[in-house]
Amino acid sequence: MAEAVVAAAREWLGTPYVHQASVMGSGADCLGLIRGVWRQLHGSEPEPTPAYTADWAECGRTEVLHDAAMRHLLPVGEGDAWQIGQVLLFRMRQGAIAKHLGILSQVGADARFLHAYTYHGVIESPLTRPWKSRVVARFRFP
């Protein structure tokens, strides 16, 4: 399954960044990429996606993305190995809610992840120390 997740996500490479979109080749944001991979693997999405802001500094008490991931994905324990295909949830600013997602595409010293990034679209980036330090949870597709 992990290889299928990465292969599906790589099909989205080059898709432009469009907030709240999830259409391969036309537009996607980070959640849209995860939604699109879900559809490729499982068919229809498990629940409607509510409107959301693009603000990574958004504060609040409700971790909406984390809660949705807990409903539909399988949590990976903190001590469990980092494996390709895992969904990474990032907290981009201290004190803000976690609002960025990616898919681990390569592990080890040259770890990489796929994500949709403002002004860049869907790209594969090195999982550098600053990126890795922002990961607050990991999940697997069922």
C-alpha cells in the first residue's frame, strides 16, 4: 500500500497550488493532495470538506485536520519507524493549529515528502530538519 500511496501522489506533481482545490493537473492545496490520493486509492471521499482558511498562523483550540485524520487514517506511533506513504501533519507556527500535510516519499538521510505548497504547487521537497521538527503526527492510509 505504501508504494501505491507514493505513486498516486507523484501523479499530482506539477499540479498548481489552488486553495481548497483537489483536481489533478488543475489545482490542489495540501489537503487537496491527500483527498485526491484518497480518491485514487479508495473511491469517494469519506466526508465533505468544510471551508477553511489558508492561514498557517491560525490559532484555536480545535485541531480540525488532526481530528479528521484520526477519523479516517491510521495513526502512527511516535516511536514507530518513518516509512514511505505516511501522511505527515505539520504545525507551521508555534501556538498555531496544525494546518499542513504531506506524504513521506523517501526515508533515510535523503528523506523527501510530497506536498502542495503556496506559489509552487505540488512538489517533492527534502524533509530537512526544519520541516521534520514541525511534524506533529503521522498517519497511514487504511
